[in-house]
Amino acid sequence: MPDQAVPGAPRRILLVAPNISRRMGGEGLKALQIHRELKAMGHDVRQITHARVRDEMAAEQPDLAIDYIEDGPAQVLFYRLKLTPVLAWLNAWQLHRRARGVAAAWRPWVVHFTSPISPVLPYFRMRGQAVVIGPLNGNVAHPPAFRAREPRGKVIGRVVLEPLQAVLGRLFRGKRDALLLVSGGERTMRALELGGCVRAQMIETLDCGIPDALVDRPRIAHAGVNRRFVQLGRLVGYKGFDLSIRAVAAADPATTLDIIGDGAERARLEALVAELGLGERVRFLGWLPSGPSLYDRLAEYRALVLPSLAEANGIAFQEAMTLGLPVICVDWAGPQQLLGAGEAVMIAPDGGEADVVAKVAAAMDRLATDPVVADTLSARAHDRAMALGFRWRDLLGRWLDIYARAAGRAAS
């Protein structure tokens, strides 16, 4: 029978995620942090993930217990043919099949699928197991004034969401049998309901936590004039890096922007910097490892600029709030789950690209020269972060209560 340790004692927890990595974006990093934090809390944690991260894990995380899924000929073929939806379903089936085998032999207290986070992607049934899925997020369209920027796949997905969810909900019933952590608010819960899930299964939560090393740092205090700004994340279209770069061009000529991250859009963004004649005013720093050295660097900036147009949540927002780094963002989707009036510069996206660029530039100029406003935003956002309980240990403590509820459902 599954792990039946006394309440409060260490538990066997099986985690499942396509990627667990510091180098593969937010979902992979979050999966790694969940594993490490649960292990640090004394639990017996085992991970199922894809073999693409084996070398990284062997070199950097050798103490983690991991079962790997290998690519087969079908995965290679679907990847080469760019059949992304078929590949996603095949990968999901492989993860579930391995999870069933490991759970049957290891008998965990709970099986937690920490990703993928989309409410549309399939989950298969795990009969006899206590299952938690999430935090689920997504169903995020671009603001109406920016719909022309949406990738074709997202446009099609938005159009077919309702009938597709109805069909997938009948074919893949795993989400119906599980408790669902939801960080995407009402938009995600509606998408789950289209797939046959009910509100009683859904528990609203934060998308991720923040390490102690960041939470315990003193809040950044803002004084004097500071025209240095930063943007973090994968260089992909919906993150709005091009909007930030154009805003630098429209702001005071002393304004600078450092971009921390990498991705497919880098060459196009570098060309935009050259086209606008910004030179060293915009610097591409590549990926920098998370930790005290990065937090020290972030303390040098006046604000985080992140005008993302389809952000499901955004670890960068949580990190900035915790540090006391003011945020300039678009008032849409993920930031609305975390920030409110007076806690960030939240720009309405109704006026389209030129309007957002102008307002980002104006916000940069104001924050750069008004330390009182910057420090007020810093303090209010920091207070909000503390009230929401961003610390990983606190968040996982709440999730352990949900694990217990899932175990109780499975036993009844």
C-alpha cells in the first residue's frame, strides 16, 4: 500500500516533470526547486523527467534521485517534422507510464505532476494513486490591441479551445481524478471546466516560491538618480523585449537597459538595437545563474522592465517584489495575479504598441529621477510579497496539506 507514515513524518513523494533544470526556462527551474526544497524539508523525493537533462543533473545535482525517460524513434521523428502537439501527447504518455511503474514499486504517499502547466495538455489516469497536478496556468491570450503579434498556433488554439477541451477531457481523464493546483486564476479555471473538471478539485495557489537567500535579503532602498534598468527572461516574442528596447530609445539619452537571458529572439533584438543606434545603452548579458551574485547585481538597477504580453505568472515578478526592485509591466494576465495599484507601474495595453512604448519610456524617466516614488513602489511590492508568503518552505507547507487531502481522497 502507499506510504502511510504518521502525520508530520517524512513522506515518499514522487515528482513528475518533462524537464528539471536551471537552464531550460521557468518550468524546469521550478521543478528543480520543488524537488530540492522538499528534500531539504526531510522528505524522500524521487523525480521522473526527460533524459535531455541527465548530464546537467549528474554534474550539478548528483544527490537527487531521478528516473529518466529516453527519446525513442517516434520522438525524434515528430521533433524533426515539427509535430509539436503529437510530440507533447507522446511525451505525456511516456511520463505517465514511467510514473505508474515507479509508483507501483515504490508506493509513494502522493504523485505530483509539477508540469506541464497548460490546462489543455493531456494527463492520463493514475488509478489507485493520490495525484496532484500543477500549479496549472495558461489560457493566456495577448491583449486585443496586440493580437496581431500572437503566433499562429496560439491564434488557432484560442479559436478551438472550447471544442478541443471538451474532446480532450473525454479522452484524457487524468485531471478529473486529481487535485489541481491553479495559479492562473479564473481564466485557467474556466479552461479546466471546459475539460470536465469541477471547482471542488481546484485549489488556488502561487505559481512558485522564492529561495531563502532572496527572501532574507534586506529590501533595496532607492535614493538619488538612477537611470539603469533591467529585463530578465527568455528572449521570446511575448516577453516584449522589443517594446523595452524601443522605450529606451524614447527615454532620456542617459537611460540604459541590461537584458539578462537568452533565446531565439536575440539576433532580432540585437538588430533592433543597432537599427535604433542605441549602442551600449542596451547590453545583452546572457544567462546569469540565480543566487546572491545575481541579487547583488539586481540591487544596482532602478527597476525591472517587463512589458510581457502573455505572461502566465513570471518568476521574475516575484523575485523583483521580494528584492524591492520596482516593476514596470503591462496590466495583463500574470502580473495582475501578483501586483495591484500602487505596487508597480502597470500600463494598460489598450492603446497598442506605440502607446505602451511611450508609457514605458515615461515610467523609466519618472522612476529614474524620483527616488521617493521608486522607494514607495519598492516598499509596497515587498510588503505584498511578504503577505503572500513567497518563501518556498511556506508555500510547500501549504502544498503538503493539499497532498494530505489528495491521499485521503485516494484512500476513501
